[in-house]
Amino acid sequence: MNGQQRSAIKPGIQVAIVLKQDQATGKTTTGIVKDILTKSPNHPHGIKVRLVTGEVGRVKQILGSPNG
């Protein structure tokens, strides 16, 4: 599932994001969502989130809940 719809993203789910410095390469970072930073209901480049590690990027793929 892609990360363009804000309604599909909730704190605690596992996602793959692209960090700002990785936008040129498209390299993704996997983590757990802490905060949703995009206010609009959707975004063509992915909803911007903060991971529990503090990293900020746009969601490219929703991987699921951390419990399975």
C-alpha cells in the first residue's frame, strides 16, 4: 500500500520512508510512525511522518502494524 493517503497512516504502524537526503536515490528507511506531519488528507509524494527514531521523511510504502 502506498503512503499518499493520510487516513491510511496511524502512529505505531511500520512504514518505509524516503528521507530528504535520499530523495535523489530513492533509498528507503524502515521504521515505526511516531507523528504524522502532513496536514492535508493526501499528498502526491507521500505523507510526511516522523519515526520513533526521530527521522523525518515521506511514506513510500505502508508495511503494516508492528505486531503483524
